Amino acid sequence: MPSFSPEELITRDRHRILLGAVGPRPIALVSTVDEFGKPNLSPFSFFNIFSSNPPTVIFSPARRVRDNTTKDTLHNALREQEVVVNVVNYDLVQQVNLSSAEYPSHVDEFVKSGLTPVPSELVAPPRVAESPVSLECIVKDVVALGEEGGAGNLVICEIKKIHCAAHVMSDEGGLDQEALDLVGRMGKNWWVRASGDALFSVGAPTVGIGVDQIPMVIRNSTVLTGNDLGLLGGVTVLPTEEEIEQKKNDFDIRRLLQNYADGIERREALHEVARELLENGHVHEAWKVLLIDKSAR
């Protein structure tokens, strides 16, 4: 495995490796105004939510690696202390990408991108009408992480107003992730779309037995994956001997036991059945199958 000390890499290469490794990164389309009230719009993928109480987002306009210059967004945030963070979904990708071009300071990226400014309620910068969620914020602090090209500037923002499009609200009062259709940045020119088959649900874990308590013959399986072991380790109780014996009477299991003699082939066949059960969420049934192999008990 190649390994690097950050100091060994020039800033450009270090930047590429880190941005390729850490992703997908959510995108903040940040609107600000200058001292004359002229709007500015720019996207940032150094961005996330860091607290819900107080509600806090942080984004980072980094110094340009090329020439160590800084962005208008940073100047405006420092001077005016107000921003709007607009969430980016798939429908906005190309317009957001266009807004990231390095237009001169006097150029309005709302105009160039074709996105629609909407007056905010509590802050001076306008919201983006097409964004499914917009956060009106005041700037609490700006933390400079360095003075050279590539250095970030953490703009710490407290959310004062949340605007959500009606169609992205769920019946439970949260947000419908499919309807949001969010996108994120990866390395180089790659983006990712968080919808459809890319979405999956993982339930909150219980205080289960843990992977360390799974019999070694199962942990060392050539069939089961780390995800499978994580599911198996999440159970609180194992099947009883009676349940295991009853499982042997299932038609498919009975045929499997008839076709394979004791040994590695039978074990791997049982593990294949267990893995299919795990993929369908039947963890307790998978345990029954795995424990048919007496070497696993």
C-alpha cells in the first residue's frame, strides 16, 4: 500500500489525493453581498453541518493553490457577516458548475448562471429560488488555517432561518431523501448523485454480541463479507439448538446437506445460503444456517 507524508507531496498532488479520498462531499452554494449590496454566488464542497443546537454549518473557501488568492465569498463573509447556504441537487448541477467559474468581482454569478435570487427574510444576501433548501446564516467566526495556497478558511455560520421546498418535506416532518436528489463532489471532475439505487437504509445498531464473539470459522469465511459479519455481530441472542435442528428440515437445507458431505464444501454452501439471507435482512435465520455446521458452535 503506497503511503505518503504530507510534506513529501507538492500542494497540488496532496490536494488531489485528499479530495479523491474524502467524498462524497456535500456542496454549499453560498450567496453573499459586498459592501455595496452586490450579490455573489459560489459553490464549496468543503462544507458540512456540525451542530443542531446551536444550528451550525461550516464551509471553507480555500486559498487558490495556483496563485494563493482568495475568493470574493470570503471577503464578503468577513466584512458583512451574513451568508445564505443553498443546498445543491441534481437539477442544479450545470448551473452551479457555471457559477464556480472565476468571473471578475463586478460580475453577478446569479446572472451568469441563470439562477434566481429571492430576497431573504433575516439577512442581506439573497437565496437561490431553485435550491430545495436554503439556510439564512450569520457568520460567527472565520478561522484561517494557513497563509499559503490550498489553506482553508473555516466560515462558521449559525443558521437563523431554514427554507424548504414543499415537495422535499416528508410526512414525518423531515426531508424526503429521494425527493431532495442531492449531489456531492468526488475527486477530479467526478460528482455523485444521491438517489435511486445509490440510497440504502442502515438501521441504528443494538448493543449486540459483536464480531469478536462470532465463531472463528465464520469470521474467517471466504464467502461472508465484513458487512455480513457486522450484521451477525449485531444480534443479542443466538438461535437455540432446537431452532437449528428445525432449520435442517427446510427443503433447500435438507437437499444441501444431502449433496455435500461434511467439510469445507458443505460449510461454504451453508455460508452462501446465509449470505443470501443476510442480504434480505433475515439475520436470525442466517445464524440458524451457519450454526448447522457443528464446527461453528
